[in-house]
Amino acid sequence: MARKKRKIDDGFPRGRPRRSWLGQFFRLLLLPPVRNFILLVIAAAVIFWQWPGLTALFGWGLVFIAAAIITIIVQAKRRRLSSFVLRLHRWLGVTFLILAVWGVLGLFELGGSFGRETIIRYAAPDIENALRILGMVVLGVILVAPRACLRLLTGLASWLRGQFQKRPSRVPKYLEKQLREEWREASISTTQVRPTVEEKPAPPREMEKPVAPPEKALPKSPLVTPPEKAPAQAAAPAPTPQELRQVAQEVWKKYGQSADLVTVDGWRLPPIDILDRTPEVEFGEADNIRRAKIIEDALASYGVEAKVVQINAGPTVTQFGVEPGWDRKVRERRERGKDGEVRVVLEEVSKTRVKVDRITSLANDLALALAAPSIRIEAPVPGTSIVGIEVPNTSISSVSLRSVIETNTFQKIEARSKLAIALGKGAGGESVAADLSRMPHLLIAGATGSGKTVCLNAIICCLLLHNTPFDVRFILIDPKRVEMTPYNSIPHLAAPVIVDTNKALGALRWLSQEMDQRYQKLATAGARNIESYNKNRKGAEKLPYIVLVIDELADLMMAGFDEVEHTLCRLAQLARATGIHLVVATQRPSVDVVTGLIKANFPTRISFAVTSQVDSRTILDGAGAEKLLGRGDMLYMPTEAAKPKRLQGCFVSDAEVERLVYFWNSQRQEEVTRLKIDELAPPPAGAARGGRPEDPLLESARELARQHQHISTSFLQRRLHIGYPRAARLMEQLEEEGFGREGGGGEQSA
């Protein structure tokens, strides 16, 4: 049996020659630690050998050179050399800052010949060297922090612009304090004797009617310290109509005869001090930051990466600007390290932006996390790359009309137009104003108590503050009979406040005739619109703007659907050039009130809180109004905007309206001619009974009834080319006039 050969393992592979000691020595030298040590020793030897020359050339700049070499070695070890390319501007900025420091050392002969002769010129004037160093510092700072520098320049430009802008004139402090004391005394003392003003006319008869008490004060935020006299004011009773008139007289006595008032065509315009100044509620940043953190955590818990980048605090809601993050796809990759261990590395394959729909679909979940009744998500915010999440504030702050009128936004519009109106403040606290002549008509809708009438009062008061009766005339239609009667004595009215529905229909007919007459005047004068017609005219020669305000459209539509719709659409289509503008409000935004024709001719709309999403889609063509909070919270959609903007409307108290009305009534020198609407536009002759207007085709239907022995509803529909409902109404009117039904089949005989 053959023996097996024994294998000898001596550590060397068979068939290869053994390495010599010299090869092992070179292998030892090539090891990374030994190699790095040898290179370090060689570099130290060279530096020690050339130290006098290096110090003479670079000086203390050797420290910067050594730091740069160490930084490059560390980045190479960590395999981050790509950062030099990705953050090239920052590395260049750091280089310029180091050169600036090196130049300062060169001034003190510590930077060597490089710092003394290259970076600066030692023989040059000091101012030249200082400018060189300053330029390198500025360039370095800009390259290191470009965004911070841009924000600094923007803030500086805003501050300089604010310093050179013209600020609104204010009443002297002593006069404002004295007026406030007089108003407070007049509102608290109920037994004070009313002062006699012999030279002023008596208040109008409409003021004798009781006015609605002002709304209750809004709840105060726990984050805001109440004023010192808040308890006394809260305990004061609501002012009576006599006290309101007394305060109005005090305002006229204080400002009516002042020489500082602006006089236009013999009329003195009211001062801005006639309106109240309401202090604004300030909200703490800590609460907003806490809610921003809740929003980020809630979105992250549902797998949505997002970050709050803006916080805009408004009077009603606070808008949190959320920037969507990324959806990242990763894969696992296994790699073996130098020590032989296998590690799992997550490698990013691709990333895409988070879809906006994923954020909007979490509205109810965010409301639950924030403990809010409801939130509104605006995705995206127009003009920005963020998603706006509007969260209601703990307490709602009212927006006074004066605070919006005094802003630059309103003043710019008022400077170029006579029909500038203040609407309110946005979700970020910015003031919003508009030009009624460019709308050119306004449609307002909302549920009962949401703020429609207050908005109409703000629009009327805003126009009364800046226009005389020669500039603007009003036609006020108030089927409720109590909302607009306080304006019944102002000289701006073209007719007394209309409260009867039949008279309101006559006013619409007269307004249509007035539009036709104005077009004839413009054509005779060769003017294109009312602005060019009034360009060189003054006083009574001017053609005044006419603003029609309807407080409740649903009542008019019930009285005469076809006539009201036809007249409103005709005015909305043609009346802009003649200076006739419509402001229509309704609390029932259904399709039978706000029809398709009316919506098409009223592109500018305001929606207050409504009861359902269907009403919101009817007025705004989209959802959102059903989530509003009420009390002036509204969505404003101008003509040029694709999405509505959320605002808190201006609030006008009864006392402010009383002062403004009394101001205009007290300075009236001559009776302004009022238009007799009932006489100028009587109802059409032969109107049907029951208040229903006569159809223009009724005479044609009578003629057909005389010519044919048998007529029917379908016969009228075919011969007159009309729809079945209108033909049926014509058939009913013919029956009322004596055309009886004969036989079956719906036949009629004359």
C-alpha cells in the first residue's frame, strides 16, 4: 500500500521563489502609516532647511498655508473633494477673507514680501491699501453668505423708502386727547343737557328712528394685555340715538368749521378723524412657532416631508407657508470595509417633490392636530412656491375702516380714482383696497349675520369720505327697511332710500333710461367715457357717478324675475362707460337668484360665510366659503385673480355712520336736486294685475288670438319662438283678459 506524501506548509506558496529581506523592507516602506510618516519627516526637513527664506517670503502667512494644506488633506481622506466644486463660492469667500487678514499683517511687516508687495503695496498711500483690504472683506462676506447680504440690502432699501415716503397727516396729540375725552364724556353721561346749535340745521327726520345698537366687543386674547380703562369701557351702557346725535354734533363743532378741511366745489370733505381708531391685537410669536412645529410633526407622521418657511399673522387667521419636501427612493447596497465587515449602505436612487394633493388631503387631520374648528389650505399661494395653511386665531381682531384708509395701498388707488373702496386686511395682515370703477360691478353673498351689511356700510362710508354730491350719487335699495335708512338725509342720494319692491323695479327702469341718455350726452360731447366728459367741468356741470346698492337681491327676483335679471345684465354690460356701477348683495346665493347671466356680468365677487359647499360653488365657482368663520371673514375674488383671497372686512360702527351723516347734513347750503324716479320711470302701460310686469310679446299674443279661432300654449311657443314657461305665462294673461278655454286638448278661442 503506497504511502501518502506529507504536505509541508511553511507559509510560502509552492512554485514561487521566496522573497528576500530587501523586498520585505520596501513593502514595509509602502505601508500607509510608514509612508505618511516619511513624507511628514521630509516636509519638516525641507521647511527647517528653507525656514529663513519661507519666513521672509510669507511671514505669518505660513499659518494660513498650513491650514489650507491640512484642510485639503482632511477633505481628501474623507472623500469630500467634491465640496470644493459644490461650494466654490464659499471657499472663494474664505480665501478673500484670509487674503484681507494677510494684507493687514503686511501693513505691520508681519506678512512677508508676499503680503507686503503682492496683496498690498507698502509704498502706496494708506487709503489705497485700506480700500483694497475693504474690498476683499466685502467680496468675501458676499460670497460666504449671499442670502443674508441680500436680505440686509432689501431691508435697508425698504427703510430708506419708508423715510422718503409721505406719511399721512395726523391730528395733534393734544387735540386728539381732548376729542377722545369729550366723546367719552358724551357717551357715558346720559343726563347731560343737549347743547344748542342755532346756526346748524336740525337733524333729519330719519334720525329720529332708533338705530341698531353696536355689536358686542370681540373676545380678548389671553396673550394681550388689556388697556387700563378697558373695564370701565366694558361696563358702559350702549349709546342711545340721542347720545349718538350729541356726539355727531360735537364732531361737527370740533371739525366742521376748521380751516384745514379740504373744500371741493363748495363742499367740505370730512376729516379722517371722524372715524375711530381701533387698537390691533398682537399675537405672540411663541404660540405661532408652537403651531408651526405641530404642523410639521403632523405632516411627517403621515409620511409627508414639509417645512414651515413663513408665518403671516392676520386679524382672523394666521397663514403658515409650508414648503413641500421630497419623496426619496433608496436602495440597499452591501459593501465590505477594510476591516472585513459587511455593512449595509442606503443609496438614494431618485427624489421627487411631494405632490400638493397629499398636503391638501390632510386638511381634517391637521385641524384635529391643531384643535381648530376648520382650516383652509391655499395650494399654492399665488406668486409663491409654498402652500398656505390658514389656521383660525384664538381671538378675532376687528379691522377699522380708518386703519385701511391710512395705508399707502389705499392712498395710491384714491389718488387716481374717485371710487376707491377699502375692503379689509388679508391673512398676512396686509391692507387690501380696490377701485370700483375697474371692477366695474360687485356681487356680495353670504349667510345671515356673516357681515354683508357691514361691508356695504364700509363701501358707502368710504365713498362719502372722499366725494362730494357733484361727484357721486347713490341709489340705495333696502327691502329690509332698517339697514340703510340712516343715510336717508345725505345730499348724495339721487332719491330717498327705496324700501318698496315696486319702487325698486321702477328705479331699475329709470337707471336703464338714464344710461341711454348719458350715452347720448357722451356722443354729443365727443367723449369716450365719463372721465373724459368731466375733465374740464366743475360743480353741477359734471356728470356724477351713480352707485346702485341693493341689499337683498332675492326679494327683487321674487317680485319680477325676468325684468330684474334683464335690467341688471343690461346695466352690467353697458353702464361702465357712463359711470353707473352696481353693488348687489344677497343672502341666498342659489342658482335661481344668482343666475348664470348675472354671474357672467359680475366678475368681481365677495363671499362671506355660507351654509353649504353648493352655495360656495355658486358664488365663487369653487369650495372654501363654507369654512369661513363669519363676522367679516370673507373671500374676495377680483377680476384679474384666478383664486379668491381671504380677508377680514372693515368694521364701521353706528356711531361712525351717525357722525358722517350729520357732517354732510350740517354743511348743506342748498337743496340738492333729487331725481324723481317714480315719475321718470313709471311701470309699463297695461301691466298685469298682481304687480307682475307685462310681457313685451303680450300684444303679439293678443293679435294671434284675434286672427286664429283656436290657440294653445304650444301654438304660441311655435309662432313666437319662445320657451314653454314664457308661452304658458302669456296664455295665463290672455285668460285673465277674457279669452276663455273651449273644448279639450288645451285649445283656446277668441
